[in-house]
Amino acid sequence: MAGMVAMSACAGGGGGAEENVYVYAVNGDPMTVGLNAQFVGGTYPILFSAQLMDTLIFLSDDYKLTPGLAKEWELSPDGKELTLRLREGVKWHDGKPFTAEDVKFNFEEIVPLQTYGAMLSQRLDSVEITDPNTVVLRLKEPFGPLLETVAQQFMLPKHVYEGTDYVTNEANKRPIGTGPMKFGSYTSGQEVVLVKNPDYWGDKSQVDRAVYTVMADPNSRAEALFAGEIDGAVIDPSQQQRVQATEHTKLLEHGQFPQMVTTMFNSESKYLKNPAVRRAIFAALDRAAFAQTAMSGIGKPANGIMPPEFGWAVNPEVDFDKDFPRDLDKINKALDDAGFKRGPDGTRFTLKIQYIFTLTEVTATVQMAQSMLKEIGIATKVEGSGGAVYSDKVYKQGDYDMAFVRSTIGPDPSLGIATWYICNKENKPGSNPTRVCDAELDKAAAAALDTADKDKRAEALKKMQARAEELMFYAPIAWFNGGFPTISTVRWQGQDAPRVMAERMPWHQMTPVR
């Protein structure tokens, strides 16, 4: 397969000038869920939406806001009115003009269906077109991550979606956007092809055709990458030593929002109802060992609830190293004091652990955790499954005591980290699955949403972190970017260039190696 891809990528187009083709390997058919991130979450919808569509404001992976389809914006002092001044002359991929009517349609009809957008829509009072190139959003009350939320909304064409069932519209499989790449073709089970948008309003792509080829086997992806037959792929973290030793390969350290590997406790488990027990178990988990061994040295041990990328919101008083030392004598005493003394065989109780087996660094983390928990008299039964089954067992069934997973930290603390701590009575996937509902946590998280003042937001988020550490039901083990793409520089330079939008390739900065 890799050889065939490489041959097709080098081919010219119909005897004309040589076509510049970029090849990226994916581990499954992206069309299984569709390519439109406004209606469905997951790796592939966001990957393709970021190439095909634009947002009004761009948010980079290092959290810088820059103009997108809105060339300027202004937020009123009270945080309740956002004025967006739109670029002129922008066209959809089908040639129709992008207008203020599109923006109004999106905020009234599409944004409420998107995960982050739904939070904004609850506070949105009206959307007004004040002139052909200006749209004003008026809110009932301030919304802390307003700009970051707007920056996550991919604009869709009103003329394609109006009057249809938005979620089942066929355009979700052949998106029409305003982005630097256009949908080209799809071959079931084999590939999705994007082509250069020659009419893009911004810097034009240097890539004529981008082929996203399906390679389910991780070893095949890795070998194709090392051979220079493909230009990028996510490969197993265990391959990263070889990546470092190979001159033409590199693990990207940016381009996407940072990720984390986390553990969580089911507070309805008969063994884990007591926060003191959960705290003792968390202290037994050697975060540094996980980062070094299970994550192949790529992870960095987490020392708090909030990642360093959100430095403005980090509570320095939350210190895992200080508060959760791996002192086995103290940990054993805490479990004894909680009423869980060892039985004749040295076991206190058995915990069921759920995880997604395709996340190899998570699998390795679980295996190491079993040994660590055994040291304190806790036996384990582990169940690895695919993402859908994992979600059903953890969220719908609550069939777990502990779980481990990898996820993104998101575009803003209130849109990412906080969602793991607020009450989730409906057990919606992608949010707090632990059955913990705590008024103090909910109040702090809500306070961070209810103001546009960053200092006040930070104060509220710091309170949330302190309470979350006290209850200890969900916590990061390590900040981890091993799930980021690894690139080959054999055929393309510039894949590692800075990006104005998280997940978007730096198409205009990439140059082919001749």
C-alpha cells in the first residue's frame, strides 16, 4: 500500500507541470463519522474541518487569537456585545459569496449543535447584521471563553444547509467551506483526497493535492514513514526512539491543542466512595514512571490539575508532588484507616479498570498501574475495548471502578479541563463520568464562565482546582504529545512551521523537496 501511495504522489497531472502531492496516513476510514466537526466530535472531523473550513477568529495551538473570516472584532467592556467585521470578497468552494447572512445563520442554527457552541447559545440573546460586513452578537450575560468559543465554530454555507436536516446533510461528507483546501474525492476504505483552493482569501497552499490514505496497521504506517513513502502519520509512541535516531523524521510538538493522560474514579464504587481512599490510590500511582516508561519518555508528569499552557489559571497551591508523595507506609495506613485492611492473601479489594486498547501508551500505563496498586494490596481486573464500547461502559453503564484515557486539554480551561469536574447527571460522553456532583466545584466552574474579566476567571478556576484536588476523582497523570503526528522531511519541508489555527496544516509554508 505505501509503495503504491508513494508512486501516485510522484505522478504528474495529465502531462502538465508536476503536481505537488502530500500524503498522510490515517488509521481508519474518516468517512465513518463524516468530515464536519460542527456536528460530530473526534479526530477526523476536526482534522478535515480545519483544512476545508474557516472560523471567524483563528486560535492557534499556543492560544493566540488572530483574524480569520472576521478581519476585526471588538468586545464591549461589559462582555455582552461582540462586534465582528467580516472580510470582503471571500467565496465558498462552490463559488458563492460568503456573507453576513451566513454568519447569522450559523449562530442561530448551527452553533447550538456544536459542543462548545451550545454553551454560548444558551447565553446568546440576538444576532444582528448592522451592515453588509458587520455582525453583532448580543449576549444575555457575559461568557468567559467567548472569543475562544467563536474560534471553534467552523462556518458553514447557509445556501447549502438552510431547509435541510443539518446533521444528515450530504455536505457533511463533502464539505463546502472557505478554507485553503477543497474536498476532492473519497474512495471507501482507502482514501480521502483534498485539493488546493486557488481562490482562497489568504495565503495559497503550496500543496496541490493532499491524500489521506488509510493504513490501519501501526507498523505499516511507521515503516512507510521511515521509508519516506508518506509525509506524516500518528505512530506508536514506542517508535519515538527510532524517530529521534532517524535524520528525516520528527515528532511534532505543536500544531494541536496539548493532550493529557488521565485517571478517574467511579465515586459510586463501593470501594471508592471515600475521597481519602481515592487520594491514597492516586498517591500510589508513580506519575514520573508512567511518563518515562509507558509514554516512552514523551510525557511530562503532571503536578497539578491545570496544564502549564494555561499558566494564567494555574493554582500554585495544588502541588501533586507535595500533596501526593508515593510514601507506601502512609498510603497503606490511609487505606487501613478507611476500613480496607488486607485479607489473608494480602488483598484489600479488586478494582475494575477500563481503558481504550488502541491507545498504546494508555494500555502501557494501565499495565504499570496494576503493579503499583498490587503493592498496596489492591487487585485489578482490566478491560480494554474500542472507543465506542469504552464510552458505553464508562458513561452509560458506569461499569468501572477506575479508568484511564487520553484526551485534549481543549481551547480554554472552561471548555476543556473544567468539564471533567462539573456535575454530569446525564452522563454525557466527553464530560465528567465519575458521578461526582459537588456544589462547590460547580459554583467555581460557573463563576469562571460568568465573567469576561480574566483575573476573576483565574480566581474561580483556582478555587475549582483546590476543591478538585481535595475530592480527587479525576486527575491528569501526564501531559503528553505522543499522539501528535510524526513527519518525514524526505519530500516536504515546512510541516513543522507555526500554525495560526490548531489542527490546520501550514499549507502555504510547505515546500516540496526536489
